[in-house]
Amino acid sequence: MTATDEEAGDTGRRLRAGGGFATGLAWLSEVLVTGVLTLVTALPLVTAYVAVTAAVTVLRQRADDGTGVTVRGYLRAWRAAAGSGWWPYLVPVGVTAVLTLDAVAVGAGLPGARVVGPALLLATGLLVTVALRACVAWRPATGWPLAATEAVARTRSDPAGTGLLLLALVAVGLTASMGPVLWPLLPGLPALAAVAVDRRRAVAGATHRHRPADATDQRRSARGVGAGRSPAYER
């Protein structure tokens, strides 16, 4: 390898490192913009889930094809979610009801409140994780019933992802307790976590489908061919 080749390789590595850093900064800025837009459009509270759905939509598009987050793109996604029926307006009501029951159980001093309170808090967290997964699964062409069904199925089949979403919600709560300066960033974080968990699941599924056959699979295939049967028949 010549000195010129080495310099070119060093330059390429520096560019890739800078590109990764620039990409991280771009993601941070877009999550911040998404958080502010989500916070503003969720102020009526009843539109909170619509706002989160729009946030997930624009961040998912950012992850899929690199489309930058813009105010126009977010508002387009918000209008699509707002006009998708009455389903997204029920989620804030359901979460508020569970949180109210949790507060009553803890504050009333009833027997078993120490157990019921944390159980209801965990139920709230699971409800929110399912709601976030439904945001990721939702498309205007499919509708919310199918998205909810898919979200429940993903929650059951991917407990690790559910745990990651719960940890993300805990991190959001801890960040919120640090002061109002960070609040504009908070609404974008659960949306980013939902998209990241979904991408992790998709990458893991693709890796599993393209996993090379191990020695057992190869011996099984050889036996099938030797016996005049195809490997598909053997499986």
C-alpha cells in the first residue's frame, strides 16, 4: 500500500467519523424539533396521542428514508392521525383513568394500596408501551384496529423490546424531574424509543432470516438429498 493510499484511507475514516457525528447531531436536533411540535399540538390533552402518533410517523420516515423532520411534514402527519377516527382520542382518556385509579389507591390508605399502587403503575406503563407500538404500526391505509392488534402481538412476542420501552419511559420521567428546561425535548424521546425498538426488531428478524445454516442444518439437508428428498420436505 502506497503513502497516497494510506492518506486516502485516513481521510475516508475521518469523513465517516465526522458523518456519524453529524448524523447524531441531526437526529438530536430533529428529536428536539419533534418534541416541541408534539408538546404544542398536545396542549389540548385530548389530542396528545394524535401528537405522539405524528411524532412517531415523522421519526419513522426519518429512519426509513432519511426524510428530515419539518414543520410541514409533522403537520401533515398530525392531520392524518387526527382524521383517522375516534380511536386515538380514547388513549389519553384510558391512561388518565388508570393513573387516577393509581393515585386514589396510593392516597386513600386502603388495605393493599402498597401492592395495588405499583401494580396499577406497571399497568399504566404497559398500556403506554402498547400505545407506542400501535403508533409505529399505524398507517392511514390500515387503520387503528389492525395497528392495535399488531401492537399487542409485538408486545407479547418481543418482551425485551417492551422492557426497553418501559426503561425509556422511566428515563423520560427522571429527565422531567430535572427541571422545565428539558421539557421541550421529552415528547420526542418516547417516539424515538418506539421507532428504535421497532427498527431493532426488524433488523433482528432480517438477521435471523439470513442466518447461515449451522452444521446440524447442513447434515439434515445432506440426509434429505441422499434419501431423494428435498431439505424443505425434511423440515
